[in-house]
Amino acid sequence: MNTTRMPWRIVSILSATATAGYICRVNVSTAGPLLMKEFSLSEVEMGRVFSAFILGYALFQVPAGALADKWGPRKVLMLAAWLWVIITVVQATVGLGIFQTSIITALTAFMVYRFMLGIAASPAYPAAGKGVASWGQPPLQGRANGVVLASIGLGAALTPPLVSNVMVNWGWRIAIVISAIPALIVALLWRKIHAPQTSVKTIQKDVAPDTSRGSEKLRSKNFILLSISYALEGYVAYIFVTWFYIYLVRQRHFELLSGAWMSSLAWILTIISIPLGGFVADKLAVNFSIRKWSHRVVPMIGLSLSGILIAAGAHTQSAIVAAVSLSFATALILCVEAPFWTTMMKIVGKNSGTGGGIMNMGTNAAGVISPVLTPLLASYVGWENALHIAAIIAVVAAILWLRIDVDK
């Protein structure tokens, strides 16, 4: 059997789907300054809008992963993409005509729509993880996960310049509608594409020979520690996903367009760092002399260095140095994504859809807290100290990897 088989065409479509979903996810972050101005929203209220998405996203991770296990990734992702298009377009109607009432405020409307979008977006990564686990062999799964998860950087890098340039010329509503076009394209693509005809049972046997113990592994110490570490990583990552652009504009005093380009630097770097993290993890798993430590190297280094750079970026007086330092911190906090997902697949085996849903639910539960808690902390102790707290959390997430063992 060819142990290096991976259907890269399907992996690229999984990545494109996740990228389209991510654009729909972060478009409101870029439009945030104009939304806050038009509807008189405070930073704390804008944080609630961000958290509404993450709440829906987190609550439905496990059902979405289980659905991907049952129906398969293709059907689930195609349905999800159509929902992204519909809900994203509806968001642009907030405050218009019959959609503007004295009973339903703009804040409430945005929270409801973002919650619904979060539910629709929940299958993206569990279903993609199920696809990688089912259609590819273990020696290349880290790289495949890296390509799919690079959508985080690609979507977040494309959105600020796309949305900001459109909204400066035509307003935030047109910008939101245009951001749904990639989701429409992938929804149409999934109608024409079929999953690879591979031996799923054979692949799953390679991933986890004792598949009868799959449910037990979902309750194992290693999976629990992995999920906790991923939740802490998510707390930190969501600060950048939701607040980085607004932080640069409001706290570091960048102009709208210059802030958009500076915030894009972080996500351009992650387009490189996320696949690179998966590639290095795969190579270490094959060649590293101390094999039992190979899966820990990328997460521990990435999370620790990110914490150091967050603290440095928060402390500096230079706006440029802060933006660059925090951009590299973003790249490092997210370079660990592929090792997290590949390690999960090794631990839980055939239950990768459900396992991915549980793990992703934890990180997004932390993500519900992060966008609201961060500006609250900043209002009491300042943005510098709020970011220092995030730096400490990143280091704690790294330390937990000392006790995560894929061989048990």
C-alpha cells in the first residue's frame, strides 16, 4: 500500500472552503470601526457581537463533527457554504427599512445573525479534519492539516484589505455582501466534486488500530489535556482574530486603510507558518531521534515564543514595532494548529470528526470569553496588561504539552 497517498486536489478544496468561511467570519471585525460609529456601539458591545458568533460556533462543534462522521465531509460542507452565503447577505440589511425597528436594536440584530452564522460555520474544521483523516495516510496528515488550516491566515489576510477598500468607497453593507462571494463559489464547487474512493477502513486502521476503544480515547487524559491546551491557544488567537485591526486603529492610531494592511501582515505570515508547522511536525515524527517528543516540539516552541512576542508588542511605545511584534506572535500562536489536529487524529482514530468537534468546541468556548473579557480587562488595567495576561495563557498552553503522549 502507498503510505504517502494524499488527495491534494480535495485538500485544496477543503482549504478553499475553510477560507471562504473564514472571510464570512471576520468581515465584521474589519467593518467594526464603521459599525461602531454608525450604531454608537462601544468596544464592550462590539465584543458581544464577536462573541455571539463564537458562542454559536462553539455550541455546535460536537454535533457538526458527529454529522461529518455520519454524512461525510462533502455533504456537510456544501450545506454549510450555502448557509454562509444567505446569512452573510442578511447581515447587510441591519438598520435598513423594515429591518430597523425600535424593538430590535442593531446590537441585538447583529448578535442574532452572528450567532446563526456561528452555527452554520461550525462544521468547517471538524468536517475538514474528518476528510483528512479518512482520505489521507498518516505520514502526510500534518501537511494536509496545515494546508487546510492555512485558511485561517488566508481568510484573515484577504478580508481586511478587501472589506476596508470596498467599505471606504461604497460602505460596509456592500463590503459584507461581496465577502460572501467566495462562499458561493465553493458551494457550487462541492456540487461538482466527489470524495476520493479510498479505503477508509484501511486508513483508519493505520491511524488507530484499536478502533473499538475510540469512545474511551475521547475521555483519555491525553485528549483532555490536548483539548485544554487548544482552548487556551484559542483564547489568545481570538484576540487577534477579533481585536487586532480595531486595536491598531483605536489604540495605536493607524488610519483605516493603513491599519488594514498592517493587520493583514499577521495573516500573511500565518499563510506560511500554519503549513510550515504541519510540515515540520510530519518531518519530526519520521526523523526525530527522540520520537516520543517529536509531536511536542512545534506546539511548545510556537506557543512559548508567541507569549514572549505578545508581551513585547504590548509593552513597546512604537506603533510600528507593536504591529510587527504582534503580527509575528499571531503567526506563532497559529503555527501549532496542524500539530493539534494531527495529534488529535492519532489519539482518537476513527472518531476524528467528533474528536475535532470536541476540541474545537473548547477553543471556541474560550473564544467566546476572549473578545468580551479582553476589552473589559483593558478598561480596568489597560490594553498592555490585558495582552500580558494573554501572553501568560499562551505559555501555560505550551507547558501542558509536556504531559500529552500520543503513544498511550
